[in-house]
Amino acid sequence: MVKEKATDLQDIVSHCKKLGFIYQSSEIYGGLSAVYDYGPYGILLKNNIKEYWWKAMVQMNENIVGLDAAIFMDPKVWKASGHTDAFNDPLIDNKDSKKRYRADQLIEDYIQNKIQKKIDKDVAKGKKRFGDSFDKEQFLATDKRSLERQQKIDSILNRMNNALNAADLDDVKQLIVDLGIVCPHSGSKNWTDVRQFNLMFSTQGGGATSEDVLYLRPETAQGIFVNFLNVLNTSRQKIPFGIAQIGKAFRNEIVARQFVFRMREFEQMEMQFFVRPGDQMKFYEFWKEARMKWHLALGTAADKLKYHNHEALAHYADAALDIEFKFPFGFKELEGIHSRTDFDLKAHQELSGKKIQYFDPELKESYIPYVVETSIGCDRMFLALLSDAYHAEMVPDAKGGMDERIVLKIHPSVAPVKCAVLPLVRSNEELTNKASEIFDAIKYSFNCQYDEKGSIGKRYRRQDELGTPFCITIDGQSLEDNTVTIRERDSMKQERVSVELIEKIVSEGVDMRNLLKQL
Ligand code: GAP
């Protein structure tokens, strides 16, 4: 019997620190807020996530090519894209606590804590009362109290979005006042006015451009747009085709919280798909499905992923949605799919004076392509993967009692370590020599780890905590008949196999093709 305990964000943060997945930046100096470093196992997992994304995009699609653009770009890029003038967050300060908040997040938190939670509570009560026969959709569509609460949520969001879109910051503040929102720290309603704060980090150009200021890119997408012609002219691609890129992005997030969910320096995996004007909705639907499949192939429970359509569209988009994941702190954006029209290429054409057009040989006409974008944060994906994989289970121990086992049930194809080689005891040189031989023979094929320190039970637990799919144990019998036991992480089942079969069993179990074939 296996019993499970619910996971909260602190479990994930502590696990990451303890195991060497993620450390806070500059920790010995007290830690730099919202910036993180990936440790020995973190970098392995992060690289595997990137490899899975890259292969799913570039290797699996003959009409998608890769790019690695520089972080620094001509500042005019950000003028054209709208970031210099409009990449802002609305900020508000509480005069008593001196704490600074994003005004829209204060309002969203109010909705979540004061209204949405009540709806969820009534749903939970209904479920408890009626069991399997409870129909949540029907309940939400007919229950008077829930309908009133939903209407209230819609009306608040509507007012907030209208005020933000119209840059009416006075009304954003008035909404906070009207709702009676208090500062989570001081409990006071003593607010400053709301004002805009640009999220781009800037630095001196050092003569690199004619301008003085250089920006650290806030998204990787613009590197793709400004290279559209270069790639078109050198890659023999025809529309529809895509350009994919993985790289760092920087945003001076004011309210950085929830670990690697919102960072100041992070990594994006973005793909811009260039299409004929008018075809954008077809490809928007295509990429919406394709990206959901990518997530589901990892074994993530379907009820932890959902689409969230954007009600208020950015001025350059004609459709947009988020793929949301159920993080320990609720459903939040994991990935964005945006139909960006011809906004970016057109803006770069206008400001650069360079014709950015595509001659369509079938239509025999030139046009500025439309763009469908898929954009996911690598770090946010890391957090989603760990949140889904982390399990605290009570399992039977050798003495007939129960013991807690922390296990990362990560898909074997992206697990940081694929296989651990464990001599049963380290005092027996014959066993350790045999184990080293096995390690040396299989290390060419996948990432494995040799460990001889501590009891075998403790070593299994450590590998479970790392998410290692296979443990190979070398015991007395191994010396007699050249067999070992191979233990599978999730079931904890052990099987005795010949040494010659280890490489084949592990290679097949961790092969990334297992993921790619599901797409
Ligand atoms: N090019 C479009 C774009 O950048 P976005 O919704 O601002 O769109 C895309 O960002 C994705 O990048 C998000 O869905 C999220 O996964 C990730 N992301 C954005 N800001 C982030 C931050 N401060 N920390 C970590 N990840 C972030």
C-alpha cells in the first residue's frame, strides 16, 4: 500500500536545494532576489527539457529551423516592437508597509482569495455530497450563488482590463479602493497612485551602437523577427515555416515570487511560425494542439493542464491563449500561443526601412507573413515538471512498518540521471571492481552514477529523490553468474538480469524517441 501526501511549493524549493537542482544566486552574500543558479542535477534536467523541446520542434519538422541570436540588439528593435514605450507593469506602493505591488496582481489575488475560493469551496461540498454523480459544469451553470460570484469576477476583470488597455491608471487605483483591497503586509489601505514601470534592464552601449543605451532582451522572439530575411535567404524554406530559438531573457519583475516561476533572468524556448495572411487561425489551432501533446507525452496528468483563452488581446494579436499548469499555488500560465499577425515584421520594416516581405510563388505576390508564436519558459517548465513529479509516499519498510519515500516520478527520457550503479557493500573489493567495470562499460550511452556509500536502502532512496529510473545492484551472485538486479523507480520492483542486457534495457527505457513518437 502506498499513501501520498499533498505537495506544496516549499517542498519543491527545499528538495531543489537539498539535492542540488537549484540554488539562489549569490547565496553567500544573502541571495539575489528572483535570480537562480542550476546545480549539478538541475542543469542535467534543464538540458533534457531543452533537448526534448528542440527535437520536437527542429528535428521533427523539416519546415522549422533553429537560430541562436545575440542577447544585445540594436535599441531600435525594442522601439519597433513596442517594448520601449509599452512593456510596462502598473505598480502601486503601500505607504505604511513601503511594499510595492503589481496593481493587476493585487486585484487578481483579491479575486482568487475573496471570490474564487468560495466558488471552489461550494464545488468541493457538492462533490463530497454527491460523489461521482456530481456534475461540476452543470453546478456552475445553475447554482445561483456561484453564478453571482462568477459575474462579480467577470465584472472586476472587465473593468481592470479596460482601464489597463486605456492606460487609465486612476481607474486601476479606484478599483483597488472600491474593492477595499488591503496591503498583505500592513493590512492598510493607504495606497499611492498607480504608475507604469518599464520592465527592460538597460546598460551602457560602450560604443557598440550609435545609441548609448543597450537593453537585455526581454524576449527571444525579436531576434527571430529581425533575422527573418537572413533565414529565408539562406535556408531554402518556403512559407509556412518556423524559426525556433532557446535563449536567455531578462525582465525587471517587480513582484518576483514563487521560486523559478517568475524570475528576473530566465530562459525562453520560442518558435515563430510564418504563414500566409489568412492562414493564421488554421496554424494557431494546429500549434495549440501540438503543444498540448508535447506536455501530455511527458505523462503529466491531463487534469493538471488546461487552455486559457485571453479575453483582452494585446494590440498586435488576433488570438492568444495560455497553456496553464496546476502549480502548487494554482493554475498559472506555463506557455503562450499567440497569433501575432504581421505586427512585428511590419514594425521592423517601417523602422529599419528594409523591405521584409515574402514572394509567394503559388500566389505570385509578395506580402508580409503573419506569425503564430509558441513561447514557453524553460525554468517555468522545470518547475511544472518537478511539481508534477514530486511524490511523498508512505511505503512499507523492511521491518514491517511504514517509511516515507520522496520520489521524483519524472519521465525517464528527461530524468537527470538515467541509471545508478550500486555495489551491495563497499567493503568487498571484488564487488566494487565489478561495479566499476559495469559503470565504465555503460557510461558511453547515457548519464549514470556510481555510488558505494551508505546502506543500499539509503542509496535507493537518494536515487528516488533524484528521479533516477533504474538502479543496478551488484551482489555476491553477480560474481558467480554475471547477473545483477535492476530496480525500477516507480514500482520499486527488482528483476535479475544478465550484465550484457543492462545497456539495452536502460537505453530503451530512457530513449527520448519514446517521447517524440507520441507527438
Ligand atoms: N514572445 C512572447 C512572450 O515573451 P510571455 O507570455 O511574456 O510572451 C512567454 O512569455 C513565456 O515565458 C511564459 O509563458 C513563461 O513560461 C515565460 N516567462 C515569462 N516571464 C517569465 C519570468 N519572469 N520568469 C520565468 N519565466 C517567464
